[in-house]
Amino acid sequence: MSEPKKDAPRRYIVDGAGQRVLVGLTISETIEFEAIDNPGVRLGADWLEGRPVRQDGHGERWLELYVKHERAWHDWMAKTRARPEKPCLLN
């Protein structure tokens, strides 16, 4: 995938705390990304970790999180291809 698209697949794993997160993101970054990506869903508050979640011009933060996730996804896929065992990917 060369550029971010709205219909791109989501790639989740279970982190060390047993929480479902996007590969490469923390639980709070995953929540923030999902909130920005789907503005129709309210979190009950307009702020998350001191950052505004709902405001015009949130595309820069969305892109920052998406790029972090995408890079981690590619690294994770390269590592899992090097191992013969089956990856535990949730979707």
C-alpha cells in the first residue's frame, strides 16, 4: 500500500496487557486513531491524553498515527514471514 486510503484494512494484535490494538500503536493511540478516523463515534469526551480528538484539521494527527501503524505493520510482516509459525492476527 503506497498511500493511506479510507478502505485500508485494519490490522490488530493483542498487546502485552491483553488489549486489542493496531500494530505499532498503544491502546490510547489506537483509541485516538479510531476516533479521528470515524468522527461519528463519540468517546464521551473531546480530549484524549491532553490532545483534542474532535476538531477540524485533524488530518495531520491521523496521518502521523497511520504512518506509525503502517511502518510497524511492514516490520511485523517481515518478521512473521521469517518464522514458519502462524501469526496471531485479529481483524
